[in-house]
Amino acid sequence: MITREEISQLIAEYNLKRLAIGTIGSHSALNIFKGAKEEGFKTVCICRESDTIVYKKFPLADEIIIVSNFAELLDDKVQEKLRRFNTIIVPHGSFTAYLSTEELMNRFYVPMFGNRQLLRWEADREKQAEWLRRAGLRLPKTFKNPEEINCLVIAKLPGAKGGRGYFLANSTEAFQKKVGEMIRRGLLKKEDVAHIHLQEYVLGVNVYPHYFSSIIHDDVEFLGVDKRYESAVDAIGRVPAAEQLEIDVSPTYTIVGNIPLTLRESLLPELLRMGDNVQKTAKELAPPGIIGPFCLETVVTDNLEIYTFEISARIVAGTNVGIGTSPYAYLKYGEKMYTGRRIALEIKEALRKGRIRDVVA
Ligand SMILES: Nc1ncnc2c1ncn2[C@@H]1O[C@H](COP(=O)(O)OP(=O)(O)OP(=O)(O)O)[C@@H](O)[C@H]1O
Ligand SMILES: [Mg+2]
């Protein structure tokens, strides 16, 4: 486990006047780079050859490090280069998608904006639930055993990314039948069945609030909200019911994009308190808690109950809807504030106050 002291030592060797902000070229990289540029930082993009077109058409990366595979972030050569550019890495969803939690915690010797210790809490579904419950959030019920299913459930396959292969079931029998089919079709391994996570399916609309935990200001800010545009679930409503039955569709949740959202104002008090409480609990779990952006994944029912089923303790791609500005960022900051820029601003303020070590790990 790389300690904060080790990261402090790396920072001690940095030229803080020439700090760069770096990330993997995907997910929310444009958001992060634009924000860094607007706050006067240099930028470094770790990129696959086939994706360089993005950073040519949107020239926001001052340095591009080409890799054939993002696992090369673990190579000494790449890490040395990043340190030579005085890079602070802003982690996003691609980091955990391509590297394991262990690799990020133990083998990535580059300062990261954020709290590495929390990765462990985020990576594990049970630990996440414990964190959110301790923060007083409302969670969907979970079922340890398929025999207990007594409502519509969403079955989450282990290691599935972006909800691929998730399915719904209304009873124990329906669950067993679907599992049988999936095994037969090679979509599921027998040994994985015991690891399927069964969660009450909450009927409502999805709402993803974006927060920013500022260590410098000791405050949790509310910067925006999005909802997801998911294939095929968002397409099913366009097929009439009769044909749906004929083709036996089941919803899948491959994320294609995000849609900006504003909420009825009466939802804000609870959402704001939720953000504060998540950070308060995080502080107890792994001080100083979340450093920078985080997002909750929620479903809001017709009773206006907010159910949280996941947390990301880092920038999420949904914040891309706020590039430029979002209504909520506007309310606090006026124009031109968004998550990527808010990160750079926090780094800048930390530098000015001699507290850069407080925002990296
Ligand atoms: N308990 C639930 N009730 C209703 N819908 C849910 C529930 N859990 C998940 N969903 C729906 O399924 C989608 C995918 O779920 P989830 O976010 O858990 O997958 P994931 O693998 O974590 O994906 P990602 O990493 O992209 O967030 C969600 O966006 C949401 O629309
Ligand atoms: Mg999710």
C-alpha cells in the first residue's frame, strides 16, 4: 500500500511552479483537461494510438504519452515520465476499469488527486453499502439467497461493467429459469451464480447528483445532476408491448451518454444532506474522506423517495454534461464552472495555501 508519506516525498521532488494535470484519454478527460487549462495548468494525456484523434481535434493535451494498453501505467518508464512532467493524476472511471484496486493502491507511484484509501471502500459492493448505510442513506433491499426473492429484483453479475448482462426477475422460479438460460447461452458461468448480487428493483427514474468535497474549504458542493441514456433499456419503450413479448426483450444498461437534469427544488434539501453525510462518514472511514468529486447513483420513486444504489468517489462521466456550466454550478460560481475546472481550482488553491499534500494521495 502506497502511503501518503511516500506521495508527499514524490511531491517534494516536484517543481510546483510547473505542475501538470494528467489523466487517461477517455471517460471525462476532455472535461478534466479543459478545466486544467482554464486554471492555467499544463496537461498530460495517457492515450491509446487509436484515440489520439480526440486530442488532436480538441487540442487540450500539452503532452501525450502513447500506450498500447492502459496497464502500462504500471510500467516504471511511464510513471517516471509522468513524474518528470510534475503530474498530478486525476483518476476517473477508466482507471478502475483497466487497473485493479490493488494495482492502483500498491503500484502506481504518481500523486493522485483524491484519497487512495477510499478505493478499497468503493471497490467492494458490501463495503460500499455499509458506507452508504452509515451515512443514513436509503438503500434498495438486498437478498442473500434467491429463495428470499419476494419482489421484482435486479440481478447484478459480478464484475459486470456498465450493467451488461444484468437482468430482472420477479420470483425465485423466474430467477432460476433466467440463470439456467444464461448458463446455456454461455453468458454466465455456473461458479458465478453464487456471486450474483440480488437487489430490490426500485421503480422510479434515475438521478445522478454530482458533488465536490473541498478539503480546502471543508465543504461539500453540489455541482450538477445527470441521468443516463442506456442501451437497450431506453429503447424498449419504443417497441409496442405485443412485439416486446414476441421478441422476449430484456433490459440491458450499456451506457451510451448522459443527459443533463435539473430537479424539483424540494428534492434538494435531502440530496444536499446526503452529500454532507456521505463525506462525514468517509472522514471516519479514511480521513480526510473524499477529496474532490463524487457521485451518487440514485432512483427516485413517485413518492419522491430517494434510493441510492452506488457511489463513485471520483469524477464520473455524467459530469461531462456540465462542461462549460451547469445550472447548479452557475448558482454558486456564475459562469464557466464545472467538475474538471473545480478540480483544477482546488489544486490551485491548495498550492497557494501551501497545502498541496492535503489534496493528493
Ligand atoms: N436497485 C435498482 N433499481 C432500479 N434500477 C437499478 C437498480 N440498480 C441499478 N439499476 C439500473 O441499472 C443500471 C446499471 O446498474 P449499476 O449502476 O449498478 O451498474 P454498474 O455495473 O455499476 O454500471 P456503472 O459502472 O456504469 O455504474 C443503472 O444505471 C440503473 O438504471
Ligand atoms: Mg453504477
